[in-house]
Amino acid sequence: MGATHGLRAESTVLPHRFVAAGTADNSGIQAGDGVRCLGVSESNLRDPYSDYHAEVGDSIMLQETDKGHVVVECGEAVNPGTPVKSDATGRAAPAGIGTFAVGQALQAGVAGEKVAIQYETSFQAS
């Protein structure tokens, strides 16, 4: 999977987390609970001694979607077909009715596991 970039981090972003638009032009932040998302951060780390994908001012690399599939870390248990949203830390969580979902889980996973999702433009779960 390749990566797209061009967003400057306004906050620390961990690997495999949903990314939302920042407040400045061409900027991004690790997504919060239920927000609209631009994509999912890549797996690579800022440097070998860091746990972060990006820190303030770094370039954020978003996963390119392969047929809409991206890999994201779970914050809660999800099952295949579950609409997912970003939780407060940018991880995948089930999207409740009426909340903005950013895709559907393609695999089952629990908190801390990485799962494939079908990424879509944010939509309202029903």
C-alpha cells in the first residue's frame, strides 16, 4: 500500500489512527470522537525511537485505499459489517445510530488490534 501526504500535523498522530482536518490550511490532527475524517495514518513511525507517526509540524502520511480498504487500530470490539467511527483517540469503534461513520469493518477485532475496514466518506449510520 502506498501513502499520500501533504498534511502538516497540528498535534501528535499515532500510527493506524483516523486523521481529521486541522484548523490551518493543509493541516491534520488525530481524529476525535465521531468527527468527519480525511483518512487513516500510515504505519511508519516518525523515527526509530518514537511511538508516533507524526508530531507537530511533521508531514502526515495517509494510507492509500486499495479498493477502499485501510487498516486501523480498534478502540472497541467490532464485527464484520459493523459501521465504524473514530473514538476519542482516533481508533475504530462501533458507530451508533445517527452518528457519523467512516466505514465498515471487514474483520472482527478487539481493542488494540488492527483491522481492515472499507473506508468511505463520512456518512450517518442508520
